[in-house]
Amino acid sequence: MIHKPSAGPTSEPKWFKSSYSDSGDGQDCVEVATAPGTVHVRDSKHPEGPRLGFMSTTWADFVPYATDDHR
């Protein structure tokens, strides 16, 4: 996964786009921000929209399934 930081206010978490979420035209992006014990997820097309929060351990369990590395 390649981290691509997005711009934002300094009080905001530092968001990055996964290289796995880009379909080539830059329109299908999920952004992720990490904090101690938590991973935040949002739609890059709607950065002020809903955000999801996951425990770091839950996110670590999910990522292999999202990247097809679970086989």
C-alpha cells in the first residue's frame, strides 16, 4: 500500500489514499487515517461526509480480505 497524504487542517487526522483503491482515473478512492488504537476510513469524494472508525486489530484482520491476500 502506498501512502498518499491529503491536504487538510492541522487539527484533522492525516489522511492517505491506498494505491489499491485507485481504479486508474482517481475516482474510486478510500482514505485512511490512523490514530493510536484506531483506524478511520472515509470516501475521498466526500471528505466531510460519514467516516468509519475501527479498532486497529479489527482493521488488521480486514485488510488481507480487501487485498485478496487471505488465500
